[in-house]
Amino acid sequence: MLESAFFNYFRVPIMLNIKTLFTIIVSLFTSVVFAGETAKISQQDLLTALNENKGNIVLLDVRSTSEYEHGHIAGAINISHDNVEESLSLLAQYKDNDVIVYCRSGRRAGIAERILAENGFNKLHHLEGDMNGWVAAKLPVVNSEHSH
């Protein structure tokens, strides 16, 4: 009888914790999977497109402001991944453009891409390697002080 009372007392909190954990896992998995579904653009293809100056490419850096200021790809717009939803009215002008999204390693870009896709952005691309890959390839980066 005591064991039954003990189990019933803790069953609800345990079930809530399991549901919360499951929700978090599904959310993270969805972000990773979605990032995998977004069309990829290689670093070299992006450089070529930027050099051709087509004017229809928007680079969206979804890292934090401090990461962006430390170093970003020239011409990138910085909107942190956790502010993309609140910035949809600002971003709406780019719905018909090719939007290339990147972050440090891909997770935050996947979150931003999901939000953008759900809101009608259908020309999304994910920069292969994100900023880590860009820097590792020694491609040009600008920061608040100068280019390098």
C-alpha cells in the first residue's frame, strides 16, 4: 500500500518531466533535420554569386551581435536566431530573394530557416560549413574594426 501511494505521488511529476524532455528532444531534432533539408550553397558558389553582384542575394547571419561584430561575411545582415520571428516584418522585403543563412556551426541557422520557411520564404539556402567553415577556409571576414 505504501509503495502504491509513493508511485502515485511521483507519477505525475515524472510524466511531466518525460513529456518536457521529449518535447525538447523533438524540437532539437526538428531543427537539425530541417537544416539538412534546406538547399545548401557552397562557399565557392556564394563567393562567385557575390562577385557577380546579382543583387538578389541576402546573407543572413543569425549569430549573436557580439559574434557578428567579431567577424562576419561582408554584406551580411545580423538578426539573432532568437529574434528572427520578431523581425519577420523587416525581413519580408527579402521573400523573393535568395536568402543564405548561416551561424557558427549550423544549429541556429536551422532554427531560423524553419521560421523563415513557415513564413513564406522559399528561396532559402544554408551556407555549407557556416562561419566555422568560412574561417577555416581563410575566406574574407569583416569586423567592427577592419577586414581580414
